[in-house]
Amino acid sequence: MARVDYSIQYYDLVLVGVLASLLAGLAVGWLTAVPVAASVPLFAVLGAAIIGHGLFVNGPVDGAGDLRERVDAFE
């Protein structure tokens, strides 16, 4: 069986961050007096902020020039 070398990338951490924020919302709801119906949506806002950072602050491309080859392939 061939060995596959894999390193953790930034977007893997984004996905883990979203999952962790939702699980933290569940944990806060179960372990404190804060209702789950309130804690999960509040922590989901954190997950949305993590996704926003992954899309807009540290996006998958540096600029529009990076997409030129992909766009030319469709023409």
C-alpha cells in the first residue's frame, strides 16, 4: 500500500474551527444554565466568522490574476 504524505492546511483548520465552535455551543448549553437554544446560535456566529476569515481575509487566491488560467479554459 502506498504511503500518502499529508500535512494539515489552513482550510483544514477552518473546518475544525467551525466544528469546534458548534460543539462548544452544545457544551455550554449542556454544562451551564444557558439554554442550548441560545448557546448554539451564539457559537454559530463564531463559526460564521471563521468561515468569513477563510473566504475573505485569507482567501484561496491572492488576486484576480491567479484565476486567469482557469477562466481562459472555459472560453
